[in-house]
Amino acid sequence: MAQDPRARRAARHLQPGAAPAPRRAPLTVDRIVDAALRVVETQGYDALTIRAITGELGTSPSSLYAHVVNKADIDDLIIGRLSSELVLPEPDPDRWRDQILQVYAQIRDQYLRYPGISRAALATVPTNLETLRVSEAILAILLAGGVEPQTAAWALDALSLYVAAYTLEISLVQARKTDQDQEWVLSGDELLHRLGTLPADRFPHTRRHAAELTSGSGHRRFEFTLNLMLDGLTRRPS
């Protein structure tokens, strides 16, 4: 008996390859940034290349270059994305120091989530509107705290450089800990012992204060340094 035409059509639709392939989402700048951040989060900033991004997206470099100029352009975009996620307070003259610490703590935590990404911030001229939004907010907080404009401008640069360097150092140390060729890297206890057993005639202060030199867990040194920098901002520079 001949099969019912409707049944034949239904069977044909079930055959492998008969169903239309799902349409690939169009490539956009946002998707490129998403892919770049996934690469950095899982592999570190050193792994961020055009090839790595196109591999993440399943596309070709030529498709990518239809939306971005080069790797530097991607650096600018990813720092802009991170900047857009920061919560920025309205400047409060009575709380300006706490506000500065809170903003930079957010930046610190972002950079640590994406190992080594502060290198992109160090190499990027801040022209992205989201990045400029953050520097505008920090500058406004400093000015609200009574910091002179020239001092505030240079302090913004110095504070940002410190946060980038601090997070980059942590990322480099973490990377070394996972590298089998870097087993010579000392732990905190080993470093304390090494400093404490140095020749007393040549390193009297280092040996005596080995505990102080190696102290500071978590982000205590981070907060100490930012507070140290903020302490002098309302003094008139010589």
C-alpha cells in the first residue's frame, strides 16, 4: 500500500540533514568583546590574540576586522566594557576618601577577575567614553574633597597606575604558581625564613624586620598604599 503523502513528507523532514541549519548570530562589537573577555578570564591576557577571539567566535579574522581596527582597538573596547560596569557615586565632600577607595576596589576586583588585563589599561589612551566616565567621576570626587585641580589630575593618573600595577603583579604571581618550570618561586614562609637568616653583618635591618617586610594578607597593602597616597593630596605641593 502506498504511504500517505503527508506521512512521506513528515518522514522526509526527519531525515538527517533535512532540517535547515540554525542561523548564526550576526557578528557585533559586543560579541567580539564578550569573546575577548572569555579568553582572558579562562586563559589570561597573554592568550588574547585575534586568532583566539575568532576561534572563540567560530569566524575568520576578516570578519572581525569588519568591526574592529586591530588588537589595540580591542584593548580599548574591553577596558571600556569593564568601565561601564562600575558603580560610581555622587561626589560627597565628607566621604570623598571612602568613595575613592570604593571605586578603585571595584577596578581592582575587575582586573583580578581577568588575569593580566590591566596591561590593556596601561597601554590604552583613555578615549573610550565609558573609560572617560570613570576618570571624570574620580576627578570629581577628588575635587569635591578639596584637592587642587593640578594635584587631582596627577593623583588620578598615579592612583590608576598603582592599581594596574598591583593587579598585574598578582596575576603574574598566580601564573607562575601554575607553571611547573617556576617551582623555585618562594612561598611566604620560605621568604620569611630566607630573609631572617641573611648574614646579620650585611643585612641587619632586613633580617631584624623580616616579619614586617613579608606581612600583609589579602588587600591590606593595597588599602595601605591608597590611603598613603590620599594622605598628601590636600597638602599644597612644594
